[in-house]
Amino acid sequence: MTLLSVQNLSLSAAHKTLVDNISFHVEPGETLAIVGESGSGKTLSALTVLDLLPPGVTRGGGHILLDGCDITAATPAQKQKLRGGVAGMIFQEPMSSLNPLQRVGKQIAEAMLLHGKFSKNTLRSRVLDLLREVGLSDAEHRMDDYPHLLSGGQRQRVMIAIALANNPKLLIADEPTTALDVTLEKQILDLIAREQKDRGLGVLLITHDLGLVRRYADRVLVMDQGKAIEDNSAEELFDHPQHPQTQRLLAARNFAPPPPLPNAPVLLEASNLSVKFPILRGALRRKVGEIAAVDDISFNLRAGETLGLVGESGSGKSTIGLLLLRLIRFEGTVLFDGHDLCRLSKTALNVLRADLQIVFQDPYGSLAPRLTVADIISEGLTLHEKHLTRAARAARVAAALTEVGLPSDAAQRYPHEFSGGQRQRIAIARALILQPKILILDEPTSALDVTVQAEILELLRSLQIRHGIAYLFISHDLAVIRALAHRIIVLKNGKIVEMGLADTVFAAPHAAYTKTLLAASGLNLHSSHATSRL
Amino acid sequence: MRLSPLWQRRFAIFRAHRRGWVSLILFAVIFVVSMGANFIANDKPFLMEYRGHLYLPAIQQISGQTFDPNFLPTEADYTNPQVKAAIRAHGWMLWPPIPFSYDTIVWNARLAPAPPSAEHPLGTDEVSRDVLARVIYGLRLSILFGFGLTIVASIIGIVAGAVQGFYGGTTDLFFQRFIEIWSGMPQLFLLIILSSIIAPSFWILLLFLLLFSWMTLTGVVRAEFLRARNLDYVRAARALGVPDWRIMLRHMLPNAMIATLTFLPFILSDSVTLLASLDFLGFGMPPGAPSLGELVSEAKDNLQAPWLGFTAFITLGGILIILIFIGEAVRDSFDPRKS
């Protein structure tokens, strides 16, 4: 019997169609992946299965049969039984899906109690079994911890335990690994795959990442702007993608490496960089030790080259970016243009700041929400090129907007009127208008959809060729590093694990950690040249 | 002058907020009427002609001897029938619609407090003064006092909060402790002591209340700045070399403005209430000053004259509600996510 069958589902909000007549089904023991970019309606489609639509979204039509029960006609009591009982759900953000004020063991026990399938006195041992099953190390102690004491991967394991608490038949995983590092991503997905096998679960996997799907899904449904554009078995889809959008999605993750760079002069030389944070203990906050976020790191950066900084969260890669701009305190020397950035006075440093700019990860947080785009972009000019007239400034802003591929009427609008990719272009324009020699790119594409990611990378590459800017490209994503970096530094716990030319590192990594990263990233290094777009 | 598209949009949102818009019109009327109190409720004619000369007695001091050498050399008392007759003999007088000032004692009224009549639409108070005239003057005083206190207190509060939130660390620590100690001061006791030493005037009272009322906004602004100081756009501004004051003013303050604007109408109405309650207790404006608080106090003493109580309640409650409705509309129109 089909576990879940959705037929001709349509969803709309305020007269706008969000999901347009889609159908899919999940059999027991099978994984169906719904893939699409943000706004494609994939999450809403999954939420309808348990009738968990956000307010304002209405179901236009369609039939949803979950384990033989029509959810559109179910009473609230029946729905409660289905939620958690028949279908468990895992959400994207493990931090906000767990109650921060309750111990994790209690949260799992609560899920069990709600459905009354287990008696109270066996609860604790059942919770313990479950936590062991999902691979939480030291489960006896962990079950009495609060969520903030667990790492992201551990929290997601707890979420999976809650979803599995009542032996459901269907597991709905809504972008379960988007908030996690690549190596953790692999572990979590392997765990879901193992549970599926052991328990014969049907899995509905929602993701924006086609790369994941290849390894874990049996069938794939590709969605674009509310429509199902392709529905096929995973093998068939990857070997013979039919729809142009599917082809675009597949191609967007495969970048060709940048053209090699002839010998260029060294622009910036950093040696023995360290950033240490004190560990404070006790009521008097005495310093009992230090944590090194960046530990004795040296590198140099040549004009017009891209140096890729790779590492997982907590590896200190973003700290290095902030440090070069002297936005945090550090030890060591940074020689730039004959000056030691560490010793320069504040005023002297401010003059140099025009040459050293940064683009941040989050396109929503990096633009002041109450300034117009023109104000944001021209701020650097008002500080560093004071002689410019108002008209000259406006002309420079317009030129910068054109250069990053935005219409010139964008200048008078506010950041919130733009999409994530456009905002990132604005952030790049703000950095570029001063014609910097070095641009620090701190995960500039991590918050973007894959196709938008490809566009931004393309833009960055053409800007580099046109202006000869040196990039310090910080990312956890080896695929995007591949697209831009000439040389690579792999970081772990604030230390350099491996450093070398990009081609060499990708082809023959030395360090075991680099190998793990490469394996987890799922990069298909050999076929990347053939399908490249760049 | 042409408004920028942004301000046009803000204005359009404000207009669309019907309750706020109506309140603003009402407040504008009240404001204009009360600011022109001298020409609307006065015991002096606002325009008169005497022997071919034009006078503005409402703002001019004219000696009684101008009209008759037998009169006193002090300012003429235009309510006096003899003075009236002397002027009418050689000219004319134009009286304001309410021919009483806030301190005019009406001798020919019925036993004070007199109920509303054609001559006194809101009746008279216990000293036989016209209530309507006192309400108009009282509103002027309350509005001016409220605005004065709110504006100065907000500026001080925002600056203090911004500095604390932006620099954080020790600056924040010491400032916070100071505020905790300072807000523990018994404001009312200090005021009672003060009023026993000097008779508080408008300005002394304003200055004194200012010492304690600037702290309302500090917490909100501080929290907003603490949150924003680690956001990427502030970091990006630092990376550009933007000076601290400019980051605070251009990048961070606009975000704190919504929180501030949300508080402003409450601070304004708080200030009006504060003055009224001090007047009610007798520690506020000097006796005889036209204050809404004194009206409340009179209403309490004369429960047999309900028109006093109703007037005090409707005036005080009305002005506070209007201020809050306007504040809500302003807050919505400054929200960039609203269209």
C-alpha cells in the first residue's frame, strides 16, 4: 500500500499560487527527494502532508492520503495522531526546533507520552535506547543536558530521535543538514539512510542541494516556482536530465577552476597570526586559560590571485578575515603595501582601508536596513574621496551598480526590496567602489541558491580579471572554492592543515582531514571540466 | 519644496492610518486653539479703537488713564463697566469668543462653582473662574511642558543609551550602575523638599523632572545598539573606516528610532500625566496657574459639581488618547517593511 500519496495539490496565499497542481507519492522503504530553490514551494508541499501550513496559506485543491487516512478530511484528533505517530518531521534549524529550557531527554519522552504508545516507567530506558540508536555518544549523560550544551550535529540527532520516538512509518526531513558542516551533513544523512533501512521507513527529503540527492534518494521530484518540472528515478535524473532548469541546477555545482596566474608581486604578507580568547571561570571571572581561534598562521597573497580558506565552522577562517581588517585584536604581523597593519595608528589605517574591503556571508545582515542603496554604496566615497561632488558621486554609484549587474534605478531603493543574490551584489558594489586591491570574501555565496551562487561566482571572477583584485575567499564549500581559488589553505581548529596550489590539493590531498572534506563534499572532480558553465 | 519618495511614502502610510490621521487633525486644532489662548479666552478685548487709534489689549499693556484721567495708572480693567463705557464713548471693542481669562474671577455668576450655562459652557470652578478658559490655558501649559520634557529627555536618553550600547564593556557597566543608583532616588520626596525651599516655576519644574525622566529611553536604545554593534553592516562600515559617531548616527540610530518612536507618545503622555499629578498634589505649578491637575483636585473637592470632574476627565483622557493614536501612526509609517 502506498504510504503517502499527494494528488493535484495546489496552495495559494493572497491570490498568489505558491504550489501549482503537484502530485507525488512515497512507498514504504523508499526515499523521495523534493528538490528546488528557495521559493519553489518544496517546504510548503511537505508541510501540507501533516496539515501544518502557516497562516495565510490556503489549500486550493488536491487529495492527500497518509497511511490510508485522508488528511484533508481528518478531524483535529485524527491529525494529532498522524503527526508524530505515523509521520515524524525533522526541521532545518536544530537550535530553534528544540525547546531551550527543557532537557533533551524530557523532550523525547514528551513526544512518546503524547501518543501513549509506551508506559511511563519504561520511558527513560526507551529514550536511552533511542539516543543510542541515533548515535549520540555518552547518551546517559547527554539526555539530561539542555540543548545549548549540544553541538549542531548532536541536536539534529536528538531531533531525529524525537521524530522516530513513536515508530512512524514516514519521516519528513526538511533541509535537515543545511545548517551543518559538510562532514556532519554526511553523518546525519547516513544516519537517516540507516534508520530507513532498519525500520523500513518511507522518507520524504526536502533539499535545495541536488548533490545530496544523488547519494540518498531513490526518486527525485524537481520543483521550480511551484510547479513540478521533473519526476524521475535518481539515476535517470542525473544521467539524463530533461528539463532545462534541472540541467541548470546540476551544472550550477560544477565549476571549472580559474585560469592559472602568472607570477605576480606579493601584496600582503601575514606571519605568525594568533587570536586568543581568554577562558573565564568562577564568580570573579578569573582567567584560567586561553582558546586560540587562530593559532600561528602565516600566508601571503599575490596581486590578482584568489587564496581560498577552507574549514568547518569553528576553524577560525572568518576570524582571519576580520583580523586582516583589524576589526578584532590579534598578535602577529600583517605587511600590506609596506605598512604593518598591526602597528598603524587609527587614522593611518583608515586611509589604507580603501584598499582592503570585505563582503560578508549574510546578505540580509550586511546592509544597513534603513539606508538607501545609494547611501550604502557611496558611504566609502564620502569618507575616502571627499573632493567628489554630489553628481560625481552619483555617477560613480551608477557605474558600480552597472558593474555588478544591477539596474541603475536600484540606487533609490532599500535593501529589503532585493533578493538575496541582488543584496550580495550591492555588498560587492559597496566594496568595489573604492577600487580596493584586496577583497575579503567571507562565505559570500553560502546563503544563496545554487543557481544564484553560480551567477555571483561568475561576477566575482570577471571582476577579478577586469580589475586585478586579490581575493581572500573564505568558505566551507569546496565546490565554490574550486571555482575561484588559485591556492588553498585548509584550516582546522585554528591551525593550517594543508596549503598548496588548488589543482594539487584537489587532485592529490595530503592531509587526512582534507581527504575527509573532499569525500564529504561529494564533488565530482573528474566530470567537472566537461559540464562546466564558467 | 518636494518631498523625497521615502517621505512621500511615509506620509502616505500615515494618511492611510485613519485613526492617527484624525487624531493629528484634532491635536492640530487643540494645539492652535491653545497656543492662541490669549485671543480666544481673555478678559481683554483683542482689538479696539479709541479716539482713532487701534489697540491690541490682549498683548499690549494700556494704562487706565489713557481712557479717563480719573482711572488708576495701572493696566486698564476692561471688565469694569465704567472702563467699558469710557471706551465705548469714543470707539469700539472686539471681544474674544470667551471673554474670560484663566484667572478672571466672575463676580456676577451664581454661587461658585456654578453649573454650565450659556455664558459659561463648562460652568465655573470653586473660585468662580470660567472652566472653559482654564481648560484652554491648561492644555497650552500641559502641551508645552510635555513637549519640552519629552524632547530634551529623549535627546539625553538616546545619547546615553547609544554610547553605552556602542562601546559596551566597562563604559556600559559603569553607566548601568549609575542609572540603577540614580533611578533609586525618591523623586517625589526630593520634589517636596524642593517645593518647600523655592516656589517651583515652569522652568524649574521642567529642569527637575528632566533629571529623572531621561532614563526611559536609555534601556531601549542601549539594547538596540548592543544588538547592532556586532551585525555585519556595522562591521562593514568599520571596515570602510567610518568614524564611530557616524556609524552610530547613520547606521545604528535609524534602527533604534522605531523603538524610540514607539516610546515617544508614551513619554509625552507620561510627562503630561506627571505634571497633572504634581499639580493635583499641590507640588507643581504655583497656585492659580491654569493646570489640568488643579482642575482634577477641584473636582475631587467639589463632588457636588460633576461638570468639573467630567471636564477634567475628558480633557486629560482625550489628550492622552490622541497623543498615543498619533504615536501609533508615526511608528507604522516609519516601518520600512510596511507598504
